[in-house]
Amino acid sequence: MQLRPYQQTAIASVREAYRQGHRAVLVVMPTGTGKTVLFAEIARLAKGPVLVLAHRQELVEQAREKIAAWCNDVVAVEMAHHRDFTRPDGSRPKITVASIQTLQKRLHDVPKDAFKIVIVDEAHHATADSYRAVLGHFTAWLLGVTATPDRSDRVPLGEVFSHVAFEYDMRTAIRDGWLCPIRSFLVQTQADFSHVRKVAGELSTRDVEAVLDQELHLAEIATPILRERGERPTIVFAASVAHAHSLTRVMNQQVGRADFAAALDGGTGFELRAPVLQRFRSGAIKVLVNCSLFTEGFDVPDIALVAIARPVLSRSFYAQMVGRGTRPAKGKRDLLVLDFVPRNCRHSLAQAVDIFAGGDDELMASARRIAAAASAAGEAIALELLMELAQQEQEAKQADVVYQLRRRDPFAAVGIDFTKYRRRPEGGERASAEQLAFFRKAGLPADEVAGLSLRQAEALREQLLERKAVGLCTPKQAKQLVEIGYDPRDMYYDQAKELLRDAKDKRRRGG
């Protein structure tokens, strides 16, 4: 096996960050791009013992297996009854994978300098008290690896990690061919979430369950899943444990098979979950339904349909669920994501488009509107195409704004409306020479300001000084920006200066 180019770049970036003195660094890579292989290689290259921390049994087992295979070495486990690191004979393996819960209880048995590097898998959990207690114990270099650096509880990862050494986003990974394309399909339901409360950053599980566990809404979710899945291995994220089992019951009733779909939850022990997961991997179980159990570390590349059968507010939490189906697999063309949109909801729910739209609210609104129109026409739309169409729509709007500004008054873009300044009353005091000089320097047209009264001129002068105080562009810059095709509204002085300088350099070069 060989490292992919971006994995090689990530490792080089981590090593460079350490050389620069950053002791706690973060790597951000989407689910399915080989985060475990990345830190397995770092563990192999390390010049001393390495600890890998995970927060769930499946993640510990999965990390141990992948690291052992990659490094061709025995990997110790510190979890529950396993004491491969804190064993009585005092021998120390090079690589240890531990559950955070177990290691927190055994810190008194582990020296502070026991490890050269401590690696946190799913590092967005690292701000939790349990992680802080463990990480604060060691003097090691720290590496966090995550697909979602933003947390639903708004606690910044910067409190633990001082530097982002490398970042690789999902859209780029799809374009590079390392993840499969994603298509989005919105399913409108009759669910009414208008009275659902918000608790700890997400909607109340109890309130949502009271709505979605009704037979009407169970059918509204189960039927489209069965209709759209075809032969796609499917994972469904339900709103609660009860909702997961109810959805499973309804789907099995609709297809007339008791083992077509299966539900798993955190209350099911690992020993009971394992055979069910094996049957799902083999294809015997067609649909796996869960409640927040497989949002992380669940690796079944064949999954080709992810149904978000629950309302989600957190973009990072949503991205974790979609990530269960983004890995490429033989014969897999794309991933279909089903979003179930309630009839009424006073909260803004995450959708597939949010994974790509980032922080641009206008672009996100356009993308959501296009996705809704495509779904209403009965079509699933590829996220790449969706974002291209949304971008084109935004560019068309921008061009229209600039056209309108050119036709009318470019100074209106910066809030200067000369029509509201009436000519000075007969015999009134005129604008002073000092005021007129100030306006000329600011780039205002002489014929517009020449007739202002002293009071009007002072009001306009105060308005310009307020813009300068908050760092916004000058009227002179605004006029020049409109002439080269930019919308100067809300643009800052330094940004305008850079754009104008680039435009001047381009003209000088004859571009």
C-alpha cells in the first residue's frame, strides 16, 4: 500500500509544524480519505512510543486493526480488561490504542513522558473534560485528526490545538476522485416541528420522537427509502432509539421480510452488534437503521444511500452522517442522500448542500432553492452541479447589481444619496472651502457638492468620516470599483485597494 499524494502532504505539514514549535496540531480530512492510514504512518515513523486515543470500542478495534496492518507490527490495546500497556511486567510496546474512558481511570499507572506523540482520533471530541484530563497529563507532542473541526457546542478546538497543519475538504476530495460524487434528494413530509424545543445545540430528542414516531410519519420516511434505494446498501439515521426500531418495523412490514432492515443502538452490546454488522456488510441485511451510533468510525464502503431521517441543526454532525457513504467501492457510481424536510419548522435544519456551501449565506440559499426545485420535479441532483448552478446564479445577480450601479449612481452603493440633499435655501450659508476640499479628496463630484449648504456639507462629511472609522472603502474607490465590475457595497478600504492595484497591474501588463 502507498500513501496518497494529499496524505504525503499532510504528514510533511505535520512534521513541519512540529519543527516550527507547534506542540498541538490538527489535521482536517473528510471521512473516507484515510485519516487512520495517515496517523498509522506517523506512528510508524515516530522515534518513540505513540498513543492513539478513541472514544468508542468500535473505533479502538478499528484503529488497532488498521495500524497493525499498515505497520506490520503488534499494536497494544488499553481498554476494559485489556492491559497491554499497563501490564505488570513494565514492558512498553511502541504503539498503543486506548479508549479515553479507560485511560482516564488508569492515568496514575502511566508516566507523563510515556509517549513521544499522542494522537486523538475524531479530534472534535478533544475539548471534552475527559480528553482534557488525559491530554494535560502527558508531555508528548499532540496530533488531532478529524473530519469536522466545528463543534455543535461551539467550544473551539483552538483551546486544545494551536495550529491547523493541513486541511483537505470534501469537495476537493470528490473532484480528485478519492470520494464518490454525492446526489441530494429532498423529501417533503407532513411533520410539524413548530413546537419542537432546542436542547444543547440540537432539537429535543423527546419532542422530535413524539412527532416522527407516529405511523403517518413513519410511512412518509420508510416509503421513499424503499423506493429510492434500488439495490443500494442503505444506512438510516433515526431520531431516537424508539424511532429507529419503529422505522425498521415499518420497512420490514412493507417488504414482507423480517430481516430486510435491522436497528441497532447504543444499548446493544458490542457482542450483539458485531453479527448484525457482519450480515449488513455481507448484504444479507439491506438497510441498517441506527440512532447516532454510526456517525463516526463506521467503515462500509458499499453504502450508497444515506437517509437522514431526523432533523439536524449541526453541519458537522450532518457531515459525519453523510460521510458514512462517501467512500468509493467497486460498482458504486455515487452516493444518494435523502433529506426529509418537515412541513413546518422554526429552526434552520442542515441539508446536503450545507456540506459544500460553507459560510456564504447567499450561495447556500441559492443552492437550497435549486435543490428543492429539482427534488420537486422528482430528480436527485449532484452536489457539484448544484453548487455550480448556485454559483452561476450568484454571479448573474452580481453582474446585474454592477450594471444597475453603472446605469444609476455608483455613490449610492456606499450610502451617499445626493437626491436627499436639497439645494441650500436662498441666502443660506454655503459649504465652506475646507468642506469642498475634503469632498474633492474623497472623490465626490464637484457639481454635486458645490450647491450644498454648510449644514448639509457637515452632515455628509460626518457620514464619510464614519465610513472611514469602520474601515470601509472611500467614494473614490467605490466609483473605480464599479467601473471595473465590482460591487463596492460593504467593501473594506484595504480590500478595495488591493483589487484596484491588481486591476492596474493587469492593465499595465496588457491583460
